[in-house]
Amino acid sequence: MIQLLHVSKTYPTKAAALKDINLQIEKGELVFLTGPSGAGKTTLLKLLFREEEPSEGQILINGKSVIQLNSRGVARLRQQMGLVFQEFKFLPHLTALDNVALAALVMGVPRRESHNKAYHLLREL
């Protein structure tokens, strides 16, 4: 489960990207994050995988505070997450399926299993 409790993110320029966000995503839920440019979508994702820290509030994943994770904990967290950004980081010589399966392959998941998982993820979209 992912929980955001009164999360805000303000950048040094005093620009507020997120203000008092409360969100709960249950295990197994598929979530699409949409909105206009500048709405805070990327900031929210960066907070979830701890590329950035919130200015206020708590972020809990499976009951553990993301903010309190050490570097090893952050690495483990990122290994358990699957994020696909629309605008970058795909390898152009690979198919969409191969690009999505790549993360599991890097983690040592056998090719057939990683492609099956990627196929099912893409089917849900």
C-alpha cells in the first residue's frame, strides 16, 4: 500500500509543486497519473521513489516511511517499483515489450518470465 499524508513539496524558488496531498493506493491497484503540464505529476513520482523528499508530510509504502530509508533501503524500494515515464529513457532499438521487460532481466529474472510479466503489465494499459 502507498500512502501520502499531508504531503507538500516546495522548491527553493518558493514554487509549490504539491500542497497538502492525501492519497492511498491499495496493493494491486493500477493507477494512472494524468494532468496538465506543471500539475506536479513528476514531482509526485520522484517523491515516491525517493529521488526527492517532501517539504512536509509523510510517505509510507507498505507501512514504512520512505523519508527514513537509508541508501540501501532506497535501492530496495526502487527494485520493487515499476515506473514507466512517457517521454524518455526507452532504448530505441528495443520493442516496447523488451523495454518494459528490461528491468526484470537486469534483476536476474529469466527472460521468459520477465517478458510474461511485461506483457501482462502492458495488456492492463
